[in-house]
Amino acid sequence: MEHRGIHELRENVVGLKSLLVWSYLLLDGRDVLAIDSGLGPHSFWIKSWFRKTGRDRKDLKAIVLTHGHVDHMGGAASLQRWSGAPIFLHPADRDLAQGRFAGPWPSRRLAMVEKSSNLMFWIRRFRVDHDLADGDVLPFGDGIRVIHLPGHTAGQVALYSEREKILFAADAVLSRGSSVFFPHRLFNQDDRLARRSVFRLADLPAEWVYPAHQTGLAHNIMDDLRRYRAARESAGES
Ligand SMILES: [Zn+2]
């Protein structure tokens, strides 16, 4: 199905794309896991995809938020009300997701952008049901591994499906075609930590990578990520 921002990317992966950002649905039979809830129309598209595929809203088993930025959790409150599915988030991003800015922020401007975006996009409060922690394996499919990658935000996580060999990289690593790039330092709470965190992803045996911001839909970015790590390590960073 290719319809108004809904993209069937692989047999068990549906992508929702608006201008800024992708969110994803991971499927296991009839069960569905939402990875982020996007911004603007994402939650509407998710509901309409459920209708079109004949799924019940109870088939949405969990909403996992990779971090507390506004473009990743826009539809969370609406999806939670609609489905009753529990929301998962790393505790270090709870304040951020609730519009409280404990900092440290790299700039007051970024804090202001985040705060005004919450207001501008009508980010509604939602209930966080479960904390995520590094090394958790979420009981979905054969298990989804949680990888804590602090830096972009304090509580950002990536998710890795062992069975599908798919890495959902959130904003830790972004892609353009088969090249990786990274969020501008002004968007990272701790830029040095963010750059170190992505090294953890380079050893995963991922065959497919789905960042939250990407163009070109070429997912073979693991080689480029490993080249990036090698270059940083030879420059004395680790
Ligand atoms: Zn972000």
C-alpha cells in the first residue's frame, strides 16, 4: 500500500512519512508495534492503515517512543486513547516529553524551539506506562532489543529486531541514500556523547536500517557507519 504517507517498506515494516520525519509499524502476524508516533497526520494514517488492513485497534500492542522530541511523539496521546496500547519511553526523556526542560541544553534557542513546537503542534500529554532500559528485550515477535544512545537526547534509544535484522535508528544516525549523517550539533543535547553513542550501532549485524530522518530509502548504511567509526577512532576518538 502506497497511500498518503503510508509506505509498505518490507513484508513486516510499514513506514509513515511526513515532511520531516518517519515513524514505523513493525508487524508480527496481526500484532503491531508502533515505533514513534510522528507528527501531524501520522496517528491519523496509522488508524486508517488499521482500518484498511482489517485490523482491530487492540492489535496495536505497544507504542515505543525512541525519544522525547516533538516530531517523534506527536500522535502518542491520540494513539494511546484510541488503542489503549501502553507507551514505552526511556526515563531520561520523561521530562522532555512532558514539556519540562531540565537541561543541560546546548542553547536556550533549542529549548525554546522544543517548547514552542510542543505548543504549536498541540502535543498532548500522555501516560508513560513502561520505562525502557539499555539491554531490555521487548516481548514482540522474537524480541526487540533496546539500545540506549544518549547524546541527541539523554534518553534516546534505538531498537533492533534480531529476527528481521532491522535497526530502527531514531535520530542517532540519519541517512541520505547509502550515506550516513548526523543531526546538527545544535539539535544534540550533548554532541560529543551523541557521536560516541552511534559507535555502538556499528557492530550490529543489521541488514536494514530505518532512521527517523532519511531520503532515498537505501538502507544499506552499515558499511558507511563502520567507515565513520574507523575514521573517528583513527582520529583518536572513542
Ligand atoms: Zn530528535
